[in-house]
Amino acid sequence: MYQKKSDRDPVGAVVTALVGAGAATSFAVARGQSPWVAMGITVFAASIALLCDRFGWL
């Protein structure tokens, strides 16, 4: 009935989010986006992934 909280490593969730967001934002930088905006997007995505992993969302 209730979902069991995952026992995954939070560092793994952050690394996965950084790699995924980094791949997408590196493409955006290649197309002319500011590298600072891309870094902000990457850090934001990693933060959201860590929150989702920590609280069992999604």
C-alpha cells in the first residue's frame, strides 16, 4: 500500500542528475547559452533530484 523509502545513496542521485543535466546544458552552451546559466540549471536540477530522492517523491 505504501511505497518503501529507497535505500539509494543520495550522492548517486546527485551524480546522476549532474550528468544528465550537464549533458543537456552542454548542448545549450554549444548553441550559445551562457555557461553561468547552464551551471545554474545543472545545480538546480541536482538539488531537485536530491530532494526527490530524500523525500521519496516520484
